[in-house]
Amino acid sequence: MPTIRLTMSQALTKWMVNQSIEQFDGTKAPAFAGVWGIFGHGNVAGLGEALFSVKDQINTYRGHNEQGMAHAAIAFAKQNNRRQMMAVTSSIGPGATNFITACALAYVNRLPILFLPGDVFANRLPDPVLQQAENFADATVSANDCFRPICRYFDRISRPEQLIQSLPKSMSILTDPADCGPVTLSLCQDVQAEAYDYPSSLFIPKVWKIRRQVCDQNELETVIKKIKSSKKPLLIAGGGVKYSGAENELKQLVELTGVPFAVTQAGKSCLDETNSQFVGSIGVTGSTSANQLAMESDLVISVGSRLQDFTTGSNTLITSSMISINIQNHDVIKHNSITLLGDAKVSLDLIVNKIGHFCISENYKNDIQKLKSLWDEEVNKVTVKSDKNSLPSDSQVIGAINRNVPKETIVIGAAGSMPGELHKLWNSHKIHGYHMEYGFSCMGYEIPAGIGVYLAEPNRPNIIFAGDGSYMMMNSELATAVMMGVSTTVVVTDNRGFGCINRLQKSTGSEPFNNLFKDSFHRDLPNIDYVAHARSMGANSEKANSLEELEILVKKCINSKDVNVIVIDTDPDQSTEAGGTWWDVAIPSVSPNKNINKAFNNYLSKKKNYRDK
């Protein structure tokens, strides 16, 4: 058998550049579009040298924070519908553990990313090495074992030849439609530099084809019969529609049958939202129209959704029968669903071909249009300009921006107030124009995500919504974006604290405490100049003192080829009251606070609405 002598790191990088993934259109693209790295003693000599040797074949990007680098890589994979991905590397110790939050984010959202943290010496001769977390009960444990519960696949490479088995296994997970998620190869730093005679066959270029599982015919027939017998069906489109490339099939089904569709956070913008069957977002952050239809429906068809609590109103919103179409067996059985285990694109196509002349009634169509009209009126009301003497709400900021960006703009966000408001209020005119991380609801994702989205789609403008709380958590990647020549516009809504949780705290009966600056322990109230801070990172930055100024700045910035930051003060107490549904947030059962006791009694009454199956 022909062999080639390489260090473990050289073998890893040589293998990476020879992996490709088949795209939706049948073409192929490099599986790994880049590697993000911050070097330290645990990876600079081994993997760093190997990455340099392939720098003309795969880009290595340098970030300022390991978590931020991983967020950028995850966002890239998400915007590419899991058909391309990136790897990230760090030294051992804090560099590796800085990855943990991002790894959990990828795990929850089922997104592919390859983590390559350095690890301790396999030979243990310098034990304990710098940054090593010694475990007195188990010498085989290192800090990188923290990755184990939040990875789809974990392997510690303690011998160079272990790559021969581990790399194909890793790629099988990264490209698996059902089990996709983060993979961690923990690289012992001495082994990174060790040589081995690898079989040349390991480096033969390979094109990975993401499988499309065909559904069971018996399940399909059951689903067809159930749909045909329904009177008021509602379809919920999740992220699986995008990852399967099932947009056209979804469009055909809803237009053929008239069945209305709502979207989850991950599913939003799977179709142009001017589609006449679109009824808005679903769940806790949903529209009144979609949630009303969900409550009155006699059949809900979930496509590619994991049905988390924000989608289902903590399992109280949907009480009718449910069909679940999903590639993941764990998801397809939720809510005692009628199951259709299979690829979304294939399954929807089969339903379209077998549904016959089924169509919803004219009365149901009229009900849908009435609800849509009422919701449109509500959206227009909450997104109009405010009184000049008051601070604008988040919804008014969204409206001002939505009216002044090109239709192909990609909107980016994560935790806090904005995901809820954007899910309800943002109008996505073009498909894949809504990029929201709400599975892990991770503050700090926003700015790094803007980098990843730009790398995925550099020809589309993008705009990032970040509250001042999120900005403070991960602003370092502004400097990375500037350094890389990224084009993005960041809107920082400054409500002087964690406004979203402050509202939640008050809604559960508690007094405002430890969320807004004014309600936190302080000697002096912070007065942070975000404009000056962003400029110090190299970004263009300006303050909008009104919604009118915001509209002017957005128009100016959105098509510029720079990193632009716009700061605007907002009211922390305002949010859109219309839409939404109940969300289970446990209330103390005993408290000296009468407001909490009242909230607890209301909580008990709401819990009675949990579906009993």
C-alpha cells in the first residue's frame, strides 16, 4: 500500500482540503471553507505549521476571541444550509474552554463545525503542562472533556494513526442530515508533531453527498389521508426546510392546497413572505394570525422543526392532531405526532404528487385573510415613527430599518429583545434573508455571525441587530470584521441594560432588580460611548438621535463596503403586546411579594392548558 509520511497535523490539513460536499444544484464545493485559529503553545508548532503549508488551498482566519471565531464559523455553516462548514482551533486551557459555549450553540442548533482544540501531552512527560487542568482521580481527563456532552462526536487523538479511523467518522457526522452537529477532535500537542506513514488512500479527494431519506410508504399514506380529511390545517415550516432545500416543494404544496403556513425562528424566510399563504411567525414570539390559526386548527403539519417550547407555547398552543415530517427520529415523535420520517424535500414532493385535488374551503380562506389583515394593521401600528419627545421602541427601530434596506438584505440577530420582535415584525422579501440564533439564545453571537454570513453571501447586504448587553459581551470581533474587510451594518440598541429580561422579571411579579444599570449594584451609573468604542475598533460609527436620523444613516451605510455601527437609544420598557402566546417561566410558589403570589396563581391556571398527550 502506498504511504506518505506526514505529521499528524499535516495529515489532518491535507485530508481537510481534499473533502468536498455536493451542493443542491449538483456542483461540489470545498467541505471546509476556512479555519479560524488563535494560536498558543498547544497548537502553534503542530497544527499552525500544517495550516501554513496549505495556506494557498484553505484560508486561516485570525479572530480575537475563541468563542467569537466559532460563532462566525457556525453562522457560515447555517447560512450555507449546512453544505459548507469551517474548522476552529485553539491552544489548550482557556482557549479551548472558550469554545464551549459556541459548541453548545452548534449542538442545540444542529449545525456542523469542526473543533480542533489543543490538548495535554499524550506521553505525559512534562505533566502537568502549562494550562493543564489536573484531575486527581482520573489521569486521562483534561479540560477538553467538557466538550463531550455537547458534541455529536468526540475523539482525543493520542496517536497519529488514529486519524485514519477518526476523520471519516467525523465527516459522516458533519454531513449527516439527522445527527448533524459539532465534532471535536482533541489534539494532544505532542502528537500533533509526530510523524506516521499514512496510507495515500486517506487523501484521495472525496465528494460527500448528503443523503435524502425516503419516507415509509405506509406512513405517507396515513399522512395523505389525514391531510385530506382535515378542514382547517396549518403548516409550520422549520429550519429543516432550508437545510433540505425544500423551498420549492413547500411553495407548491401551500399554493396547490391553500394550506396556510407559519414559520419558526429557524424557518423564517424559507419563502418570500409576500406569499399569500404566509400567516406569520408561530409561538411565543409569533403573530396573532398564526397563533390564532394554530389554536383553531384541526391539524398542524410540522415540517423540519424540533418543536421547542417557543414554537409550541410551552406545549400549550397546539391541541389538535399533529403530523411531524422530520429526518430525525427524536423530533418526529414529539407531541404524539403522526410520523413521517424522511427528508423534507422528498416528503413534500411525494405529498404534492399524491394529494390530488385537496384544497381548503373558501370559508377557511376568508378567515385566514381576515386574520392576516388584522395582523398587518397591528404591525403597521407598532412600527411607525414615535413621538419625537420619547425614546423609540425596538419595534419602531425595526420598522425604520426594514423600510430602508434593499429587499435582498439579510437580517442577523440572537438573544434578547430583538429575536422576538424581529420574528413577529421583520418582513423578509427574499428567501434566506433572516438569520437568527434562537436555539441557544446566545448573547454575543450577533457580530461574529455577521462575519460568517458575509463570508457565505458577500454579495448580499446584511444588517446586525445587537442590544447594548450583547454588544458588551462580544464586541471584539468588530476589529476582526474590520481587519478582514467585511461589509456589514451593526445597529446597537442601547436600553442601558438587559431590557428583555427586565420586562420578563416584572411580568412574573418581581421588582426590577439587577438587569438595568439603574437597578443594579453601582457606585456610578455607566455612560458608555458605544460610538467612540466602535470607532476605536476601526469601524465607522455614528449616533442616531431619532428614528428620522436612523433611516438616513441606514440608507447611507447598508450598501457601503465597510463595517458600520449605528447607535440609537431605546426604551427598555416597551415591547409589542400583540401576538405571542404563553411561555412557561416558573414562578415562586411562596413569596412575601403580593404581586408574585398573584403571578403564581395565574401561572397555575396557564399550566392547566398543557396538552395531555
